[in-house]
Amino acid sequence: MRKEGYDSGVAYMIAIKAKTGAAGFPCRGSRAFVKAKTRPLAEKLQNFLDYLFRCVFVSAGCLDEEYTLEKAVEVFRGIRRRRKEGTMGC
């Protein structure tokens, strides 16, 4: 995503929703099951978790705030607290 000019998966999704970004990226040859992988699993997992945490951050209503790890931890703690208190929907 960074090679395409996006800071994160959330930035990409926002651009797609606003129709300012092109949907889809070139398919990597290493995507096929039997092809040699070009990126370590740890890198893929880190990118996925970053995307996941940013999605939760945005879903929690923090769209206008700059994403930082400290703010994300605060959002997750708030979600956990509301779950324990039974004040979360669904």
C-alpha cells in the first residue's frame, strides 16, 4: 500500500470510498500457493494487524484523529471497559 502512496489500509479504503483512489493492486506472482514467497510472514502479519487496529480505531469514531499506538491502546481499553460494564451494543 505504501508503494501506491497510502499510509495505511484505512487510508486506501477512505480513498476508494471517496472515489479518489483506484481499486485493486497488481497481483503478486508470489500470491499463488506453489510460488516462492517474497515477503516474510512476520511482515504480512504486522501489516494485517496494523490495518485491523486502524479499522477498529476508525470504527470507534476516531476518524479525525491521527492514529498512534498510544491512542489505539486507549480506544481498545475503552472498548474493553464498555464490554465489562455491558454498555456496548451487540
